[in-house]
Amino acid sequence: MSRMKKLAAHVLVCTHKTCQEQGAKKSLKELKRALKECVPEGELVLISKVKCLDQCGRGPVVAVYPAGVWYGKVDEVGARAIVKEHLCAGRVARELKILRELKTNEGA
């Protein structure tokens, strides 16, 4: 019987038109490749393509949860930095960070 892995992070990658034009496919591919090198045994990092993260012009945009950290201008080098620094070492990749948490209109 296999044990269920602990969800360590959920990574959202914007793949809408603007981010796509700015290289989101390459960034997504590199995120997946780099993750294979450092995810601890028994942990799971999910990567999901999303239609739009409403940060057009800052793309490709990647959001990492549960930390709530958003990264912008994520090219292949940036994707490796997010994996190495944030997902493997637990530190925010500050040079790429665009948002820490989105404010929401409560009751809206």
C-alpha cells in the first residue's frame, strides 16, 4: 500500500495569451524539469496551468501556494531560481517576486 504524499506546494503558471507570448511554455517546461532534481521524498509539488492571473505585462507569471508569493518575468532561468530557492530551499526568490499576497474585497 503506497502512502499519500504531502502536498508541499501548488504552483500556478499563467498560460494565457500575453504570458504565452512572453515564453510561458518554456518556463513551465523548465519548472517541471527542475523540480525532478530536488523535491524531497514523500512530498508533492503540483504545477497547474491557469488561463489568466491578471498580471498582463509582468509575464510569464508564476504563483506559489500556500506561501502566496507571485513571481513575474519568469523565463527559464527564473523558473530554475524559483525551484532552487523557493520550492527546494524555502526562501523567496526576491529578484522575481511581484506580489506577496493579493488583497481581496471581503464581502464583494
